[in-house]
Amino acid sequence: MGLRAGFVVMGLVSAIALVIVPAAAQTNAEVQASVAGQSTVQSARLFADLSPDDGGAEVRIEYVLDVRGTPELQFELLGFGSASADGFWLGEERTGTRIELDPQTGSMRAAAFTLSLADTNEPYRLVAQYWVAEAVQLDGEDLLVRVPVLSIALPPADGVSDLFRAELSLPPEWSVAEGFPTGLAANEEGLYVVSLPVVPSMVSARGRTDGARRLGLPLVIDLLTAAILLTFSFVGWRHLARIAA
């Protein structure tokens, strides 16, 4: 039975003081305080490389924030089955700051720090990189890709239709039958791309490693809908033909 879907390079600004605090110590009031400060996410760009043949994914996400005051930034990552991460690099891997994600309720992991900027007049770009060891699950030739998204507990900026954009780099011999969020599709460069007005908790895809294509659920629904509409149209035409006769 096939698997089912349940899917930087910037230095740190020297004027930024990062104070790492245990995520478990964060309260709802503190999270709400950061929101009340009106800091927002202006954009989030994720790139996941699944081309290595080891079942893992190298993930890089770049956030652009409109920072007001000194907000508490809480990072959250929701694991899906064995697809998870226990930490991330803030900035360059191995040369940036390594931040561990502490276990929370269920499969949620989180970490937080206070962001203090010398100048909040310009958007702040924040880059994180992490590794998802078991992003790909195989069942024969069927595959399921799940990439958890490292999110920041800040509200999205208003009126941005493509605030979040994800790009997945898959081996060229793989085929994708369906993805989540809906709309995941290959572009002219062979990357699987999707855009949303909000940051999702996961980007996933279901397909095959041998390039064969099978009908995914969205396509099946579309075909059934088309068949029903065609049937009603035919019945209506027969009815009108009898009246005209």
C-alpha cells in the first residue's frame, strides 16, 4: 500500500545581541507580548535539498522581519513522524550560532531568544539552516517527502499574498503525484515550488522514485467532478432535446 501524505548565506549583524533562553520558560503572555509589539514576518523563503541519496534534507530558511522594540523570538518546529530536527544554525552552518530545539508537547520543539537591534528602521534578515535526517520515507517505489518548517511565532505582515515560498530540489528521476500545500509544482528549472500567504508547518510531496506517475487524490477529485458535470450536462441536453421535439 503506497505511502500517504499526512511536506543562508548571510553573516550576523554585529550590532545584534542574542540572549538564548530556554524555550520551556516561555509563557503565553511573553509570546503575546512580542505580537503586541507589532513585529511581523514580511517574508519567508525556504529551500530544501533532497538530492543526496540518504533520505535526509538540507533545509535553509530566510526570514525578513519588521522588528519593533526588542521582541522575544520563539522558533517552533513540529515534527511529523520521524521527520524532525533537534536544532538549527543561526547564520552559516558550523560558523554561525547553534541553537538547540527543546522538546515541547507532542512532537513540537522550540527555542527562544530576545532580539535587540541598534536600528529597527530597516527590515532584519534572519537565516537558519537545519538538517532533517528522515525527510524521505520509501515503500517500494512509492515515496513520501516531509519537510518540517522552522517557524517564528510572529504574525504575518498584512496584504502579502506570497509571504512564504518553498523550493524543493528532488532527484531528477523522481516523480511527484501530489503535494502539500496544494499548488506544489515543478518550475522550468526542475524545482518544486509553492507560495502561500502564511508560513505552513510542513511542506510535503508524494510520488515515486522510478518516475512513474499515478493519479493523486487532487487529480482524482478533479476528474470525478468533471465526470459529474459532464453527466449533468448530457442529461440536461437530452431533456431539452425532448422538449424541443
